[in-house]
Amino acid sequence: MLTQQKLGISYDLFTHTDTENHHRIAQDFFMLLLDRGYLYKEAQKLLYSETEKRFLPDRYVEGECYICHYPEARGDQCDNCGNLLDATLLINPRSKANPTDRLVTRETEHYFLDLAQFTPALLEYLESHASHWRPNVTAFSRNFINEGLRGRPITRDIDWGIPVPLEGWEEKRLYVWFEAVMGYFTASVEWARNIGQPDAWKQWWYNPDAQIYNFIGKDNIPFHTVIWQAELMGVNGIYNDGDDTPLQLPYDVPANEFMNIEGKQFSKSRNWAIWLPDILERYQADAIRYYVAATLPESRDSDFSWEGFFTRVNNELVAAWGNLANRMLTFAYKRFDGKVPSYDALGEKEEAIIAKSEAAFDSVGNLLEEVSLLEALKTSFDLVREANAYLSEREPWKTIKDNPNDAARSVYAILRVIDNLKILLAPFLPFSAQKVHEYLGYEGQLFGDLNIVLYQESTRSHQGLVYDGSKAVGRWQKSNLQAGQALREPSPLFIKLDMSIVDLERSFLGAVRDEHEIVVGQ
RNA sequence: GCCGAUGUAGCUCAGCUGGCUAGAGCGUUCGACUCAUAAUCGAGAGGUCCUGUGUUCGAGUCACAGCAUCGGCACCA
């Protein structure tokens, strides 16, 4: 949470799934689905470890492949012949953790979510959203459904997690994926209660105008486009006192592809990773945010490289936007008596560039809504470049000598464009937006505060990251910058990076980490 | 193996329902400027649009086949 706070990622409420609230609602979901006939019971055979006294998931099992007789086949798939396997058919199955352990096949009973019942409704849901979804998400989900939905077990023989609320099922728990996605719902209920308006969550879930977006990685697509929808359809009307407004389904599930590091996949265990708490000690949050946003894997996998970080931060963020803001704020502060210049009238060029920056509120706003974040960022940066080009043409540093009014007009126009850009870029660069806001002489904070709050329930407590917007003055609105407004003394928005960071950061990749030096974020 | 996505300048990526003399940013070359963190501005060079076959007056865009990368394939969260 500390890391998210430092990065400026805001949530109305970022909470846990191990709360009483979440447990209670997840159990209510389960019972309602059961009552309505969307769950069924079935016995299945699984491998059981007599020493560990528990059933082992396939991934913890190895044995001889019953197809090609490769001796090291995994429980779910054989790496030699590539076939998907049934773990209970493995020859001489053994536990990975404990190879001498004897595994036996035992029968166990579980509840299954009967996804097949939802097939027509799910397909209809998909088709009605396909036009604004990313192609991969739609195609993948459609295919997942058309392959035929099977019942999915939603309970497990484990001793941690949410208890199954039925007599005789005390030894079993709800399957994590069945209940984890409910966090979207349960968190909103918790939030409503926390702010003292227990029904406020309905403005998301029972409001046909609300649009729910779930941001995920591509590996989680079916959970967020099929299973969660089925669960929601199944509990339609829950907690709504007989009102027949339908429970809202996600409007968009903009799954991202994967971001690699220096050409290879992230791996925590091999420390092929970037530790946010670490790099937040060394770099500005906005620099990190800029690079990640600019290389976001929106439609294909992308790569986080330190050389890329270095060049994009220096040549784009610092050189284009940071420099534009700094050069004009400094110029105005030094040459116009520390004030936003006064001018008699704006010329055509000034009107044009201001109008263009104002029009961007619509275009960038729309791009953000459709989650075209790369394009949204690019659109704002195009404007930055245009502002720089305008300055080269108008040259206020020259005109100020013999035509101060002309210079004033130019500087005013660009300050106003900068004021607009501050807001247009704020979703990406909130911290530097705040700086620009202050240098321009405004009061107050653009964004509210992110607080880490301790919540007490009857038997336990948990922390939440909570956004308090009461002090926020930032709005998605055009600038109304007043001539004569007193500026504050500016300084550069961003720190220019030294080339040495590239080799330095690369040297940390894959190296042994000294755990004592880790700044733990959460 | 099956399914899906992706494959376009050195790098990162746009190109929706076929009309492109294939675009942008960065890098690179040349020139200009000096208000600014040696930042900025202008001009130029740079591409058998993964491969092959086909449909079409016309294909980066459609179809089929293949190759490569990534993900999913249901008890891993």
C-alpha cells in the first residue's frame, strides 16, 4: 500500500479479501447460487498424500507419463510429449515437495459452478460488448465459451480460506478464484459502509449508467469475462430488496498483454524483476509512470528496458514536456515580474493553439474512456511538441526586446496551454502536474489524499488504502488562467537521468538480493 | 496437440469496414536558434508491411497454408 501511495495510484478503497465483510458476502453468493440451482455436487478422484494428510493439486505432483512413459511428467501436463494429463493416471505419482511420499487416489466431494447454464446469456453479453472490447479479449472469451463450458469446482480440500457455509463441509473451503473476483463487489460494500452510507455501493452495481472496468493481465481473461459474469448473473438481485434493476456486469475488461524486463519474462525467484519500492527510492514516481505508460503492453507484449527508461525519460518526458513547462515558467517569472503576462489581445496563432489544447479535453477524455492509454498519452505529447514549435516561430525571447506586448501574448498563450496540459497529463503524471499547478500560482492540491487507514471488524482488523478527495481542486476542465496571476519561482519538473543508471540497474537483474536492504512496501 | 492474439523503419509503436506516393515518436544526418535541465525548431536519409499461394481493377489491410513470439487449454494462484 505504501508503494501504491508513493506511486500516486488512487483507490476509493483498496482492501483485502480476508475481511469479515468479504467472507460473509462470498458465503452469501455461494448460498444464493446453491439455492437457485447453479451449483451441483460431484465426487472426483484426486491424489492424496498420506504423510501431509491433504489432497495435492496437480502442479505439486510428478510421475511417469502414461502416454510416452517420460519419467518426470508434471501432474497436469507432460513436458516430453506435450499431452495434458490426468494426474490420477500417472504411473508411480509422487509429491514434488516430498518425493518419497506415497500418494494414493482418493475420492472427495466438491461443489461445481454449472457454467453451462449460463452459455447463452454469456454469449449475448459478449456480443453486446464486443465493439468496445480489445480484440484479443473478445476472441479469447468467445472461444473459451464455444469450446463448451464445463462445471467448475469451487471448493477445495484445504484448511485456509473461506469456509463452505454448510453442515458437514467444515473441512473444505471456497476455491480462491471463485471468491477472489467477488472482491470487486465486496470492496464496494465495505467502502459504502466505511463512508457511512451503507447503500452507496448500489450506485455502481445497480445503476444502469455505471460502467465497470476490470483491469487485468491477459492470463486472467476467462476469470474476468466468463466466470465472474456467470457468478454475477447467478446472484442477480442480491441485497436489492426485490427491486428488479439488474445487477451490473463489467462494461469493459481491458486486459493488458505482458511486460517483460530486458527481453525476458519477470521472475521473482530468479530476481529478474524490478522492485517498485527500490526504484521509487532512486527515481521520480512520474518518470516511472511515464515510461510504463508509454510502453504499456496494450495490444502485444512489451519490454521494460533500462536503456528505454533512460532514453524515453530524458528525450521525451524531460526534453519535451519538462522543458516546455520549465522554459516558459522561468521566462515568465523572470521577464514578466513574476506574473502571468498581461496582453491586449490574442492573435490568430494564439487562439488556435489554445483552442487545440482545449479540444484535447474531449479527444484525450474519450481515449481514456476507451482505455487507449498509449494514444491518449501520445495525443497530449503531440500538443507539447506543437507548443514548442509555436515558440520557435514566435520567439518571445526576441520580441520582448522591441515588442513586449507581442511577447506577452505568446507567453500567456503557452502558459495557458501548459495549464491545460497539466490536467491532460495528470492521470499519467500527477506529481508533476501538482508542481505546474503551484508554479502557475494556484492554491490547493489537484488530487486528494491517499491515506492508509486501519479498519476494525468484530474479530479482526485490516488496512485499507483510501482516497479522500475532499481537498482536491483538480477538475477535467479547460484552463481559465488569469493575466496578472502571481507565479511561484519554478524549477525543473523532472530530474534528467545519467547514463550510468542503465548499467547500474541492469547489474541488479538476476543478482542475489540482500533481503536486509529490501525496502518492504506492503 | 488444440484455440486465440501478435509479427510494419535501428528502437517503441499507429495504420477502423481494401485505394498509400506506407505514417508517428525516439535514434541518426544536415541546418537554424539560444527563453529553457546542451533542452528546442526545420529539413533529409531510413521499410521485399514475417513467408508463400490465392481473391480483387487494386492487399500492410481479405482468404488459405506455413514460420516465429506470447497467453489460455479448466484442481496454479
